[in-house]
Amino acid sequence: MRLRLRNIFLVYFVVSLVGLFCALRELGEDPFHPPDLFKAPPIPPMPPPDPFHPLYSPPDSFHPPRPPPDPFQPPQPHFSPPRPVQKAELVRLSQTLLHVPALHWVVVEDAAAPSALVGGVLAASGVSFTHLSAETPPDLRGRPGDPSWLFPRGAEQRNRALRWLRDTRGRDEPGVVYFADDDNTYSLRLFEEMRSTRGVSVWPVGLVGGLRLERPLVSQGRVVGFHTGWRPERPFPLDMAGFAVGLRLLLAHPRARFDPRAERGFLESSFLGGLVTPAQLEPRADNCTQVLVWHTRTEKPKLRQEEQLQRQGRGSDPNIEV
Amino acid sequence: MRLRLRNIFLVYFVVSLVGLFCALRELGEDPFHPPDLFKAPPIPPMPPPDPFHPLYSPPDSFHPPRPPPDPFQPPQPHFSPPRPVQKAELVRLSQTLLHVPALHWVVVEDAAAPSALVGGVLAASGVSFTHLSAETPPDLRGRPGDPSWLFPRGAEQRNRALRWLRDTRGRDEPGVVYFADDDNTYSLRLFEEMRSTRGVSVWPVGLVGGLRLERPLVSQGRVVGFHTGWRPERPFPLDMAGFAVGLRLLLAHPRARFDPRAERGFLESSFLGGLVTPAQLEPRADNCTQVLVWHTRTEKPKLRQEEQLQRQGRGSDPNIEV
């Protein structure tokens, strides 16, 4: 019983992160405050992509066409057992993003190809979007029985989004990049706060790391430390939801990426360390005294009755998408 | 250890339902389809409220003024240990409701008085709202150690909202009443579907009752049964999220209310049984074949690091609202 429960939790953690990315394209940047790129070094030419690299995935178009369904195959049930809340979470997040002006949503699924379910939600959402996929390689997934934190989650997917930005955005294009998770809660004010990001902007995150809130500590407009409950010696003890990056800074550092083998809690540092120093962080949200994003998590629903009814041939209609 | 864990879960269940009510006031009802009130009996005069009744709470104004803070009292920390996700959930739900035209949100807290935290979220939301409170009486709360389902949750709060509707709405006013929970996920299409409700309209609910979905079964435009995993003999085997009521029907039945002593799973039936018969239900969402609402639940966050830091005097700043 104990072992079974642990396995169920593991399956949940491994599949719970779709890897959602939100490239906020700021159209009306203030001409009186041009982006300060921290005297970024001259941009080296991009190496050609290596198709044998574990992170390589072939380039795809803005809205990749889906192959027509095979008429000789029975219709695929829309039931995706390991992640039944996926559609609900995307619907809810899309309603938040639909309020935000000049936003482009880059959604990267942890899958071999973009799914019809996610594609349908995005198409119906009214939000401008790009739908990609990047599958976590088996050697970075952890084996059954491994602790869920052995490998960071969402690294491949975020790197895929970074590659999309580098492939499609012009070097001088204004914009702000934020890495959003599908079950966090975002105040609409957060998006206004991050709009003025030049390098890397930061703010508090609620209900994260076992704390009521984590936050950068600010003195005289500068980040001078961090309130965190865990390994404060990390270079950037920040949650993924607690920072945004100026697009020009990102494009000026073509090698900055998330390390899929980063130690627990060091995924954010592996990326930010290639862009700025902690002293260069730009505090937002009233000098980091306002919580505008919450690290909420959606419970995995228990579907015991469904399994019972399915054994009796009376399960919920598999043709109805949930 | 076992006992402690069980107590923590009990506290969570008891306080997790704020009781949120959403009175959808449809302003542009179709004049060619006047509400069909199922030949409702003539409306008996309302008995005067009984202040000794356990459900009685004194009438309050639309936006009750709050007393000024006592300057001799230290500032109250905004930390509400049993329900840390309350603000996040309200913020997220308010973003959904903000998309819905002609909606009025009636929020009823399970508390002696409306709280400043909830009032602040509502005032900042941009949604038209009324903020009320109704405390669950101690004898209907269950004692520590009682199972969480011994008494239905949210009955007092929904009844308070019904009383508000009866106190403030004119008998012929058009409108649709929907009982929303703060952690469910609502498609925007759901609100369009319920807008044409005359008596009681119904639709599927996803991820509820241990099933992928529960739904009314429809034949030739009529509800002829229910797909449910539990006690299908209930008069209305429907979740609270699966129906809406026409305001005129509600006002024509001044005694219809939720029974706070209803048996487990019978709370919806205790209310709907006073309004319609199952055969009168009006199917929506493409004859109940579309899932437009999901019974999602937000995990209770673990705040172990917070407790550790607080013991060392280094807890998160209590003046920052989360």
C-alpha cells in the first residue's frame, strides 16, 4: 500500500509540468529608458544546431499542421490518465492571460508532438499563441523509484522556448520573457510590473519553498539579499515565477539556458547566472513588498469510482473530452 | 503522528469552503422566451425573520463599512494559517468572472463578519460584487474527530445568498443564479450556456465524484437519467457546479433552501427538490455532452519551513499579505 501510493505520487510529479512559457512582447516600450544590457559582450555567432544533442528538436512552424486522422484507426479516447486536470488548468490560465495586453503565449508540451487537446484549448482561448513540444529524454526523466526532485522539471521545455525566441525574434526587438507554470496564480498587476523589465526583474512569490512567501530583500532600490527557507547560498535563490528577462538581454546571451542536470533548486540559477549578477536584479512590486504571484498547485483528482465503473463497462463516455 | 495529520486535514476541510455565490444577472433576456415557471403556486407572504433561528443573521448593507483600526492594538498580521490559498483562489476566480458580461458576484464568507482580506480582493477585482458573511453554527460544524462529510459544507452561506436575493431583487427581475466554488474551473462558454435558463438548467461537471465526469443523460431534449458513480437513487444526483436556477423561479419559491443537515450528497437535492422535478431540468452544453466546468481543487500548501523560521524569529514578514 505504501509503495503503491509513492508510485502514484511519482507519476504525478513526473508528468505534472507541461512546461508553459509566456513571452510577453511589450509593444510600447518607453523610448526614454532604452534597455540597459549591462554592457553585454559582443554577440558571438550562433553555432549550427547539433541534431545529436539531447536537446535538439527539429524546427517547426508557428502553428504546425496536424496530420489527418487515420480512418482505419479507432478514435483515440481523449482520456489522459496521468494528467486529468491538464485541460482545466490551461483553460483557467488562458483566462488570466486573455486580460493582458500585447502578450504572446508560447506553450511547450513535454511530448513528442503537440497534442490535439492542448491545441484545441489554445485555439479557443483568444490568446495569441505558439504551440511547441519538447520531450524530456529518458535519461533525464528519472527511473521509477527515483525521488521526484532528482532532475529538475521543465528544463527541456523552457530551453525549447528559448530556442524559439532566438530563431524567430530580431536582435533589437523589445519584449519581456516570463516563464509561467500552468497551475500558479498570477495577479494581473504582475504583468504591468514586469513590463518595464530591462535586464532581469524580480518580485516576491507567495506559498513557495515551504514559506508564506520568498522574496528578494531590497535596500535603496537594490537587491541586497533574499528571504528564503532553503539553501540561501544559492546564487539566485528565486523561484521560476519570481523573475522576468528582457528579450534583448536574452538575445545578447545566446548560450544562456536551463541546465537539465542542475542540482535541486539550482535550475533558476543555472539560467540567470549566464545573464546577470544578483546585484543587477531590478526589484519590482513596490521594492519586493507585494505578493502578486502565488505558487498554487492543483490536486490530482482521485478517479476511483471511474476505475470501478470502467471495470463494469459503465465508465464515463470516452468521447467526451474533460 | 497519524492523529495530528488527520486533525490537519479536518481543519482544512472545515474551513476550505468560503461559500462563494455568483448571482448572474442577465440584463438582456429574450422577450420571445419569457421564463416558464412551471406553473408555480401563488407566492405566500414571507414570514418575518426569526432572530433566534440558527440561520438568522442581521441584515447588512451592500458594502458594510469597516470600523477604523484601534490605534492601541498592534497591527493584525494578515496570516490566516488554516487557509493560506484563499486570496490566490479569489484573485484567480475574479479574473474568470471579469470576462463575463452582466455578472454580479455575491461572496459569502464563513465568518462572523466580512474580512478585510476578501474585501480588498473584491474591491480590486473590477467585478460588480456584494460581500456578505454567515458563520456556520458550532452544532453544524462537526467536532474534531468527526468525518469531514458529516455535515454538508457551505449550506449556511448559500442560504445567506438566497436571503440576499429575496431581500433585494424584485419578483419579476430577470436573472440566473449559479453557486460557484472558489477553486473550480469555469469555461467562459459555461456562462453563455446558462444565460438562457428559465427554470433549472443542467450540464456535465468534470473530475467530480471520483469520475472523469458526471452528467445528466439526455434523450430527445429531456433529462432521462444521470451518469454518476455514487448513490444514483438521489433525487438530483448533481454537483453544485452542474446547475443554475432562474431568478424568477427562485423568487416564486420563497422556502427553497439548502438543508444544512442534509445527508452526504443530498445538499443539492434538498434545494432543487423545492423547485423542480428531474424531468423539468433544462439540458445545456450540447445536450450535456460538453464539459465546461471542472471540479478542480487547490492543494493545501505545506508551510514547514515557515514554522521553522518563525521559531527562530526569522519568519516571512507578517505585514506582507499573501
